[in-house]
Amino acid sequence: MSNGGAAEEDTTTGTGQDAARARREDAAHRNRAAGEPTGQEQQEGAGDREDGAAGEQEASSGPVPEGSLEAQGGNSAGRARLEVAGDREGGTGAEQEASSGAVPGESLTAQGGAAGGRFARVRRRPVLACTVAVALVAGAVAVPLALGAGDGSCTELPAATRASAGRPAAATRALDPRDDMSRFDAVRALLPSGALCGDGARVLGRVVDAATGVTEPGAPHTLAQARVVYAVTAAYHEADVPPGAAPGLARMLAGYVPDATLLTMDSPDAATPAASGSDAAPDQAGWSRFGPFLAPGEAHPDFAFDYTGTVTADTGALFRELATDPEAFAILYDAERAYLAHYLERLTRLGTDPDYHPEKEPGEKDSPPTLGVDNDLEDIARRIGTLMYARTQGARAGDIADLDSFDTTVRRHTRGAYRAAPRQQAGRPPTGSIAGRPVSGPVQGELTDGRRQMALTLDAWSEARNVPTGRASAIRQILDDAYLQAFRYGPL
């Protein structure tokens, strides 16, 4: 009995000891969870406490896996608080294991790589989310910074300007200053200067082209479109054209090449920024201050109009500025050479304007029949000389960094050579069709030798039309003189 009692007592004692041990371990576990030291840890003294958080982590959970919260600077107390919070939020361990897909009997280390490993995924999620959030925010900031927005190096194209891209009627309404110029300030606000962010400059050029009707070269220009040309030219009279917008503005001038080429002076007859077809029509002598060979009913910008003495639309200054862009240079050079061929093929074989009859206008009967033609040819040669002046001065001033590269780009964008038709042409097509006329073939000789290019066109015309030698020589001299003057001194 005694042996049996001893055995029973041992069993009871063992069971009690096991229970006590379990309670102590449970208490120790709870102390750890609460961040409090166990009795054994209290007895280990200050030396262990001086080992710091890293030692406590190592003692309680073993090596810290990379990427865990502890590896990023957490301590054992913080880890315990996260585990307690996880217990409160996630229910029992069994529930969490079931919900997280843990395999039954799998140890904590096996689940998370450390004590409380099933919470490692919970702890890593906020870190990952924060990392992604920071990356997204950084990316969102980096994109506009990469484009230059927000750092002061560029400005955004006004939304109202961008909204009219691809909508010619809307673009014309937006940029029309009206006859009384009451909307000019509003128009100027839609035409920014300086560097534009992203594709703003190219879009601006497309909007200007659509608003002025140059995207429809076969249609006569309307009054509103002609007013837009005046407003755009005036807006950039003393403001820098945004880099990248020059080709678009060059197409605008090319689409109105007679208006942009022929010299205009302030005139008391210029009361509005544009003239209707009837206002621009020639007088009874066949003369118009908007030039010869006008398409009936077509409106024209009136660059002789000086609004209140404060707004000036100077095509010469704009022409020169645009010419430092190689693509714009090519567009303008094509247009002027095309206009020279267009003009010559409408003259008589004597080099006169067939529509001009000075004897029909009182006080004009003594005017030389070649006077108007000579003035117009001067203006064409002066524009071509201005292109070469802008090219040379741009290279000297550094606006054109590499002249060889500039010339290569010009040749790439040049359409070809232009020759007058071998027979006199009686047609008066819309202005917008002049620059887009078919080329006669490839350019011969040096493209940037403006005198040579004009001479080739003149010689082909005078030979085909059997122009008297004296008149052909006089025209050549007129072209040479005007070209050299502009080449040396720039636009008037």
C-alpha cells in the first residue's frame, strides 16, 4: 500500500509539478507578451539588461529574419505589443492559423522564421504598404519634375488653349481679338511665351495653325482667321516664341505668305486688324495695298493697323525670330521661294502686272508700270535675305549651336525647288495654296545660297517666257540688292 501510495503520491506530485511548471511557463509567456521580465530574467542582473534590445530579441526569438520589423529597428517590447495586438484583433491562435492557412502542428519558427512568426506577415504588411505608398508618392512627384513642371523651368500651356487643339472653329473663336480688339488681352493670355512643359509648344503651334485656317490651304481665309494672324503676330512682337512652337507659327506665316512678305507701313485706311475681301479688293487701277493677284473675296490680316499706338504686329521681327529654328527656317524658305515662282508666272513677258492700269486712276497715269512689281520683288528678296541673316547671326550669337547640324535639318525639311510655269498664269488661287504648290524638282546647288536659288528661278522664267534681256537684268539687280541689304542688316 505504502508503495502504491508512494507511487500515487509521486504521480500526484508529478502532476502538480507539471501543472505548476505549466503555470509558470504560462506566466512567463504572458510577461513576455506584456514586455515584463520573467523571474529568471530578473535574476540575470543588470549585465543582461545592458545587452540591450538586440540581446533580448536574440534570447527570446532567435535570429531576426531579414525584412522583418525587428530588422528595421524594432525591439522585443515592441514586438510583444504587436503580438498582443494581433491576438486581440485576430482571435485565438487556432483561429489565426486557420485564417492564415497555417499547417496544423507547424511551429511558430516554421511559420514566420521567429517566435510569433505567424504575425511576421502581419508586421510586414504595414512596412510593405508604407514602402509602396512612398514609392507611389515619389513616382507621382518625380514625373512632373522630370517634365520640368513645378520647378519653374517651364510653364503649362493654358487649358483653354489645349482644349481647342484639333477643333479649328473653336481655336479661331478662342484666338479672335475681334475688330475692336476687345479680346486681345484674353487672346494674349492664351499665347504664353518662354518654355512650355511637355508637348505644350507643339500643341500651341497646332492650335495656331488650326485657328488661322492654314490646315485648309484650298479655302479662302475668313475675317476671323485673318484677325487671329494679326493677334498672334502682335502677341509675339515683344515676347519670346516658346521653343518648339516655331514650326507652327512658321506655317501660319507661310499660309499667308503675300501678307507676311510684302512691306506694309502704317496707314490711315487700316482701321481694324483684318480687311474683308471687299476692303482688300484692288481699286480701278488694279492696285491694292495688300498686293497683287488676290483671290476674290478673301480676307487679309492688316499689319498696317496700329491699335491705339500700343499694339504692333511686325511680321519682320517674328520672321527673324522663327528663322533660328531649322524646321521653321525650312518652312519659311520654301514659302518664299514658292511665292517668287507664283509671282513671276503671273507677270507679262515684260515683267509687269497684267492687272495694273495706272491710267485708270486719277493722278497715277505717270506711274511706271513696273513700280509695283519691283517693290514686291524687293520684298520677297528681302525676306529670303532675312532668313540668311538670322541663320548667320544666330550662329554668331550662339542661338544656333551647331551650324552644320542646323543646315542638315533644314535640308531634311525642305520640300524642293520651285520654278515658274512656262506660260503666264491667270488664276488667282487662295493665299493658303501658294506655299503648298508642287515642287519642280530637287534643289540645285547650295540651298543656303539665297541669291543663287532666286537666280535659278528667275533665269528659268525669263528663258521660258522670252523676257527681254534688259528687264531680266533689272529684276536680277533688284533681287540682289534687296537680298544683300537684308543679309547684312536684317529686316527693316
